[in-house]
Amino acid sequence: MSPTVDDLRNDIRQAVGRHERVESTAFTKEALAAICEAVAYDIGANGLPSKPQMRAGILWKTGVLDDDDPDSADRPFRKAELESIATALENE
């Protein structure tokens, strides 16, 4: 049986040193920043960028998107995207 979206999110959280969540929830800005660091997407040092910007950067660095345009990531990750991110983190 394939993992659920919640399972994938928790696997990704653990892979970047964050805590599992019991309830179903999208990533916080802090969790997205940790994922950005793990996939080598530079978010700069002047505060956290927007969630769409970080999601786009993560998807770009994991080969899902061709660039880091935040307009292409203005919603939470879908299951296939989470699977790609989890795979990329396993290969790091």
C-alpha cells in the first residue's frame, strides 16, 4: 500500500529534522525553510520568503518544475510532488 499524503509529509519532516505531526497539516514556513536547506535551495538571510516561493524552489531543486516561479506553486504540495521530494531527500 502506498503511503498517504500525511505519511509522506511526516517522512519529509523527519528527513529534515522536524517533528512529526499527528494531525493532517500542510508544512509551516519553518518546515518549508528546512526542506529548502535540505535540497540546497537558497532562501537568503533576510527573513523567510513566501510559502509559494519556497514550494516553487523545492519543486525546482527536486526536478518537478523547470524554474522557481512562485505562481506555479501557490497551493500545498500534491501527493506526486511529495513523493518526488521524499525521494530526493532519501538520495541526499
